[in-house]
Amino acid sequence: MQNVLVGYDGSPSARHAVTFALDLAKRFDARLHVLVVARAPDWGAIELERKEMIDYELRHANEVLDDIKAKLASSGEQAEFDLVVGQPAKEIVLYTEQHGIDHLVVGHRGHTPFDRWLIGSVARQVLAYAPCAVTIVRDPASVKKRRAKSEQRSSEDASFF
């Protein structure tokens, strides 16, 4: 393994994905790549709205990128950083292909079942199309919340009968 990529959006699961990817890169003495994608608006928007939306997304993406650069630099870690504009899953897969990535790490973002059905998730799309191994990292806090809700529903169901 020579190249590890982490798709980073600043979310809690993405922060955990960076930790995982960094550990993986260290274990295999691989180069760590960090990719931030500024989401491009859908083509249905009028030109002026598109420009404003892209400017907003670029400002946000640059803030996210500056944040992760600072965190890694403060801990003495080295990485290659890139920022692109586009649809996140597509851009992550393209980057993976163009840079010879051996292992891709992304955070899991929770959506409602309807959102997943309607638009899917970046993690799901990346998993379907990436040409290399993929690890999807969940935020431990969201896993705890989901388990607690599930246990609560189970106990409510049991008390119903």
C-alpha cells in the first residue's frame, strides 16, 4: 500500500475517518492524501445563483481544508491536500483513479431512510464505484445514539405486550 485517501467534509465521522486513514498510512508507510470537495450545485439553477452557490461552497470547503491542515500540522503529520469542485462521490472516485490510491477512507453520514432512497449517500456511491479498497468510518457518538434509540424502542415494544 503506497497511497491512502481520505475524503474530508469536516463532519464528526470525517474527523474519525482522518484518524483511521492516518493510522493506516503510518502502518504501511504510505502517503496520506486528504481531499475536500466543494459541492457543485445542480444544473437547474440559473447562472447567477450557480456562481453564488459555488462561491459559498468554495469558502466553506477552504475553511474545512484549512482546519484539517492545521490539525495535522500541529500534530506533526504530513499529507497531500487537494480541493476540487463537483459532486463528492464522483470527484472522490476520480481522484482515486488519477492518483493511484490503494485504500480510500470516508466518513459515514447519517441520513433518513427516505434521503438514502432518494439521493443515496456519498459513502454508498463511493463504495459502489471505487477501484480500490474502501473503509467507511462511523462517528462513535452517532452509533451510541442509534443503539440507545434501538434499545428504547425494544423495551417499549416489550412493555406493550
